[in-house]
Amino acid sequence: MPDNGRRKNIMGDKILGISAFYHDSAAALVVDGQIVAAAQEERFTRIKHDYYFPTNAVAYCLKEAGISAESASDWMWFGHGGTNPEVDLTR
């Protein structure tokens, strides 16, 4: 499969994955190809099936890895196909 110069080695990278605005929002952090932390937002808000942006889950993942949001090399987004949220990821 051609990579068009876009594929890169995930080793050494810090990838923050986010799922929100559909069902059970969550975040996960992969560092050097290994899952370092993952959490669903409902564990922090106590709102069953919380679908809002997972602010608390993201903070937890970053804290577990001992990194800041700025040091994440990539942010990956999963969104439901029927939604097109305008999200400010700089907050």
C-alpha cells in the first residue's frame, strides 16, 4: 500500500486518541506503540454513557504518561459518521 509520504513510524510517538459526541466518550494514549492509559469520561463525571468531550479522560491519560498536551505528537479523532462537531482541541 503506498504511503504517499504520510505513513510514519509510531515508535517514539505519543498518540492521543479521542472519541466523543456519540456514545461513551473516551480517550486513550499510546506511547512507543504501547497503550499507556485509557479511560471513559463517565468514570469521572458519573454520567452514564456521557457523550460530551472527554476533558477528564484526556487529562487522566496525559497525567498517567507524565506528558503535556503539547508534547503529544499526534491527536487521533473518532467521531460518529453522522456528526461534524466543531471542536477546539487547543483548550
